[in-house]
Amino acid sequence: MKADPHAQLKLLDLQKVDARLDQLRHQRRALPEIARIAELETGRGDVDDRLRDARIVVDDLSAEQRKADADVEQVKARRVRDRERMDSGAITNPKDLERMQHELASLERRVSTLEDAELEIMERLEEAQATHDRLAAQLAETDAQVAELAAVRDTRWAEIDEQISATEAERAPATEGIPEDLMALYERLRAKSGIGAAELRARQCGGCNITIDAAELGQIRKAPADEVVRCEECQRILVRTSESGL
């Protein structure tokens, strides 16, 4: 392939612009805030699942406590009614009085049993509520951290995007005067490794940083100035300059 030496030199300017764009885009993708947000969101999913389970436990125990409260109140109400009947003197039959006294004793035992069960449920509910509140606080803290990191990330993205836009504006002028076939070769090579053209400097390829051997260097030295030279090692376009050491 033939190309004006000046057009070949322009490839080095273009390569610098493209390298800067690649660097900025990589920087945009690799912000530490992105990895940290992903890590927090992964952990958040686990906490959210545990919080949902804790909420179910709290709801179930709350319903169980309401039922236990109702059972206790129902038995207590019956105990009050029986006592009032006895105290009123309405029951005069000794056998009926004995039977009611036995029933009151039974109700007392029933109330005690129900209150013990009620207390146990209350303790379980208190523990479950504490677990729920702890997980809810942990989730809120995670959300606050994510929001803070996202704000930093968005700010840095905006700064980088501004630099990308400014650098992209430099690319069109850098491509002016480069023939289509040379540009196509450059783009194809750059797509493989990020570098399409490199300076031959001090007998070394700027793409793979390998020193050109004497035989290859001799061939390059003999090649016409408009010949597009390629590195035998990495196949990138080698641009000759006054610093090439030829």
C-alpha cells in the first residue's frame, strides 16, 4: 500500500487521539464507585430478602398475639361473670355453688396458662421486631451509601463525558488528509488491539516495543517514503520519522 508520508505521520496524531478516547472510556467503565455500588446492591438483595421474611414473622406473631389477647380477655370476662353471679347471692343451691367454685378455679388456671402463652408470644414478637428493625436500618444505610456513591459516580461521569466530547471533536481534524484505504487499514488494526499505527523510534516498534532486527530494518530503510510499512511482529503500521534510527 502507498500513502503520502505526511498522511502516514497524521496517523500518529490520530492514534494519540484514539488512545486518549480509549483511556477515557475505560476510566468511565472502571470507576471504583461502580464496583462498590454493584457490591452493595448484591448485599442489599440478601438483606431485602431477610427483611421480607422478618416482616412476615412479625405479621404472623402480631396476629397470634391478637388472638392470644382475645382468648385471655374472653376467659377473664367469663370469670368476672361467674364471680358476679356468686357475689350477688343469686345462686343458693350448695351444689351449684360448689360447681361454680370449681369452674372459677378452672378459669383461673386457664387464665394463667393463656397469659403465659401470651407472654411467650410477646417475647417472640419483641425479638422478631428487633430483627426486623435492625435489617430495615441496615437496608436504609445501604441505600444511603448507594445514593452517595451514585452521586459521586454521576459527577465523575459528567466530567469524563465532557473530556470525551472534547477529544472526539479533535478526531475529525486528525483524520483529514488520510486516504480511505490507509484509514480502513488503521481502523481494522486498531480494532484488534487498540493500536493501529505506531512510530518506528530508535529502531523499535512503538506498538509492541520490540527492537527491529537488522534484516527487517534494512528492508524498511530501502522502502520508498510513500510505502506503508508494517511491523513483522505485531503487524501494526510503522510510521517512519526522523527519530526512527534508519
